[in-house]
Amino acid sequence: MKITREAEYAIRIVDYLARSGRMAGAAEISEGAAAPLRFTKNILQKLTHGGIINSYKGMHGGYKLDRPPEEVSLYDVLAVTGGPIRLNHCLNEEHECPHAADKERCPYHAVFLELSDDMERKMRKFRFSAAHNW
């Protein structure tokens, strides 16, 4: 599995807001997260709609985490930017397995499902507050 560029930028954006602990404008976040401003604005919208950050309008507006970094998981951010996190497309319900008519009997499907579930558990466990405790 490869994390998309958008997901990578989203992680950096949330990390920047978690470290700063305050409201910041899109240009500041873009610079602090080393992400292009055009992408930053688009990702900020997705993170706002996904309930990860809040957007404040007006002259003194900006963006801030919606909840403490201890409550924001890596999975939360990746789910907002990329949807379900799966190791292989065969894990999608609509996919028809070319190896076996019954997905449950396909050895590849079983191992991909196990690995994906393990990866998801670890991403749900990792919090942005932990990123700065090492």
C-alpha cells in the first residue's frame, strides 16, 4: 500500500496544527506543513467536513483542530482523505476474485484481509499527540 500525496499532506497539516496548538491561516499551515497552498486549501476543506478541524471565518479566522491531538488518530485523517484503507482492491465488496469464486477460500484474500485489519488497528491506535513524545 502506498499513501497518496494528498494523504501525506493531510498528515503534515494535522501534525502542524497539533504541534502549534492554536488557530492558523491556510498560508501559515501550508508553509509549516511544507505543502503547496493549493493542496492545503483543498485538504483543509476535507478535514473540516470530516470533523478533524474547525474553520473560523473572518479577519482573524483560520483553522484549528476540532479536538485534542490525543483524540485524533492517524486512521481518522487517512479515512477523510482516502476512504477505507485496504491493502488490495480485492477486499472491496464489489470486486470479483479471479483466483476463487468464494473469496473466503482464496488464500490471497485471507492474508490481505488479515494484514489490512492489523494495519487499520495500528492506525486507529496511533494519536497525533504521540508523534511528539519521542
